[in-house]
Amino acid sequence: MDSVKLIFIVLPGLFLVLGLILVAMSLTASYRRRASTRGWVEASATVTGNLHGKDGHGSNGSNRFAPSFEFHDAAGKRWLGQSDIYGPDQEIIGTDIPVRYNPANPAESTRPGFVVAKGRMATGLILVVFGAGAITMFASLLW
């Protein structure tokens, strides 16, 4: 195989591999979060307010909201919590939302959710599609 053919297969292959790495990095945080809250108990909580801000360095700069809430543990004790998952809309104060809390330390609580870094995921998927398409196209033309 000459070097030109190799370049047309290896270069799109690098895009494919980079895309797969980005997709894996996007999903890893979600699986880590799920593993760290395994064994936590679900409860119903009442929204008491909304924290206004941006959700980290991966934010697109838009205004985001995370609800504050109160819930009761299995023993009936009242606890306050703050979600670490931001969303585009404010929760309505007084409504019920699902939460998960650590039964060993109910002060640790959060909203259940599968969090994905959407920008990283989208970029990874675009690179995967581009790389796979280019490999298929170049392989069919060169051989």
C-alpha cells in the first residue's frame, strides 16, 4: 500500500478514534455519578427555591437553574438540599420533585439524573460519523 492510500485511511481513522474518546469521556461522568449514588434512597422533595448561575466551565454561558428543596428521610426527619444538576428552567416553588439521598448521611442529596456533557458528546458523534464515512468512502475508492 503506498503512502497516499495510507494517509486517506489513517487520517479519517484518527477522527474516528478521537470521536470515540470524546463520547466515552462524556458518558464516563454519568456512570461515575450513578455508581457514587448506588444504594441511595429515593424520596419526594418540595422545591423551596432556585439557585441561578452557570453550570461549570462546560456551560454555554446561558442562565441555568438548580432547585433547592426539602425532603423527609425514612425516619421522618426534615432535610434541606441543593441540586447539583442545572437546567434551563426554574422549578416552580412548592412543587414536588424526585430526589435521592444517602441513607447514612441524608445531608448528601441530589436529583436523580443521567448527566451528559452535550457539547463534548455532539462533537464526538460528529467526528465518529465523519471518520467512519470517510474511511468507508476512501476504502471503496482506493481498493
